[in-house]
Amino acid sequence: MSGFCIHRRRLLAGLAVGPLLATAPARAGFASARLTVTVQGAGPDVVLVHGLNSSRAVWNALVAAVPGIRWHLVQIAGFGGLAAGANAGGAVLGPVTAEIARYCTENGLRRPAVIGHSMGGIIALMLGLRFPTVPGRLMVVDILPAPARGFGLDPSMRDLFDGLQAALGGQRAMAALMGLFGGDGASDSRVSATALRELAETDLGPALARLAAPLTVVYAEPPPDMADPRRIAARYRAAYPRARLEGVADSGHMVMLDKPDRFSSLVKTFLSG
């Protein structure tokens, strides 16, 4: 997450990016206690998965800028003002991944493209690894396969959460973490805490060689006076040796908000390839 602390106001306002675009519900027969999906447009199928403490609203500009696509906008329960549902207890990332796979299968989506930002990028990778016949191609936006390393930490960030939780209690610990790593007031603290811990413990790097779907990785390059773009590029090349890599200059973590024209252009290329 190269630009995680850049343009932090964007991250903290993950939901305040404009109203949700008018959408139609997915097929009436599909129901899930872990997520909802809304559909907009007509054309090839593309599934969009938002990040931690965010909502499907982060894709508004992309959906408006790229017509001729049937967009399937996932809203994960516990984020974006949606009740936590089944995500209130137990694991989040794996079960949500399985529900996205079920949605694609039950709605007859044939090898859709899947685009995921941050935590949604990890879910996209998990989808490709655990359900290889579902996605046709994958785009991961500004997340490393071992997310804790994007914070400059090893995969033991859970120790930070455990310490805060012991000192402050669950709700206050979550508020402190969201102050460090971004967040909003419309997310369920239980779901946020669980998802954050799962991200801290995740390392998909060793499994990426098994990924069958073509992979594009878009990553933020903060201004040179804030971070060295060459080091960021090297980090992503090492983490994703088989992927197509696209850096976005002068961007923070919320690439689709910070550089919407550039991001839309990259998505168009990704979908046409």
C-alpha cells in the first residue's frame, strides 16, 4: 500500500466520495448474509470489490467513465453502513470470497473480470486462487500480497491490535487503529477489527505462481519528495513477478479517487487486453 498515508483525507472519507450511483439489484434469487451486489450497465461482466472501511461508492467515477460494461458492485456487510450480518462473527475475508464466487456462479457470470482495491485486492487474489474457474482476469489496486509489509511491518501487526485492545478495549482500540490506518464512522468495529487482523496475517505471495487468471497490479507512486518511486516499483516487482504492473504517479492509496482519469484509462486497457 505504497501511498497509504498520502492524501489521508481521501482515505478517511472513504464513503464521502459522492452518493452511491443508482443501480439495479442482482438477480432476485441471490441472497447473502455477508454482502450485497448491485448491477449497473450492460456489456461484459466486471466485479468491483471495495477496500477496508469503504463502500462501493469509491467506484462511482470509474463506472461513469467506462460505459459498455455490466458492473457488479459488491458491498461487504459491516462496511459502508451495511449491517454486519454474518461477518459479525468469525472470519471475514475467506467467507466473503466464497460468497462472491457463489454470486458469479449463480448469476451465470462467465469468467468475469474482477477488480479489487486494497482489502478488495486481497479478496480478488483469494478468488483467483481458491476458485480458479470463476475469474477471467484480475486487477489488484495498491495492495501487496502480504499487506502488513505495505505498512513497513512484518506479518505480526496483530500484536499492535492486541496491545491496543488490552489497553483500551475493543471499541477504543478499533478507533485508534482507524486513526492510524484510515477508516470511517460507517463501519462495524467488529468487522473492521477482524478484517484488519486477517490482512495482517495474510501472505499470498508464495501461492501466486498457481494463479491461472492474468493479473494486473496498479499501485500508487506518491510524489518523489514523499517517497522514492523506484523503491516502490521494485517492491511491487518483487512481490508480483508475473503480473503486469502499472504505477500511478503523484497518487495516494485511493488511486481511483486521486487520479480518476489515469485509473479509468488503465481499466479500459485491462478490459481490452
